[in-house]
Amino acid sequence: LECAEKVIKSQLELHPGTLLAIIRDGMIQLKNKEGLILFVSTADYAYLRQAQIEPGELGLDGQHRLEEDPKLSRGSIRIQTSAGELDARIETKLNHIRQAMAQTLIQKEG
């Protein structure tokens, strides 16, 4: 999975527009968008500003905010709403895969 993480990160460096798909996927998962704040990495925030990406292209409206979070890696997002938070960091997704693989191995050995 470390190799997969490196491939994902290099892909994001080469094709920063991939971020738009990641954001759209995250936005689709939300049922409640009240008080929504979309957090992206500092590099991704700069890309979105430089590329003049409109909020509507990200699924945001005038009541939603876009913020940078220096703790996030490129391609990772975090969405906060009045109902809770969606953690869509690349590291979190890879950890879920690691856990599923470990569980599968345990079941096969058991």
C-alpha cells in the first residue's frame, strides 16, 4: 500500500485537476450540507485559487466556505458540517484498506 500511496501522490502532482473529482466525491457523500466548510491542503488551496475554480464547480454554494488546512496532504480533503465531519484524507482511505486486508487475513487464518 505504500507503493499505492506514492502513485496517488505523484498522480496528484502531475494532474492537480484530479482534486476536483475527489472533492465532488466527498460532496456527494453528504446528506446535510448546512454550515459546510471544505478544507484542502495549502498546495491544493493555491491551485484552486490560481486555476480560478468557481465554487459551483466544487459543489459549493454561497453559504459554504473553502479553507486551507496545512495539516492536510495534497489530494486530501476534510468536510465539516453542522452534522459532523467527513474525513477524506488519502491516509485515512489507505488505513481503511489496510484494516480490511488485515481482517481478511485473520479470517483466512482462523
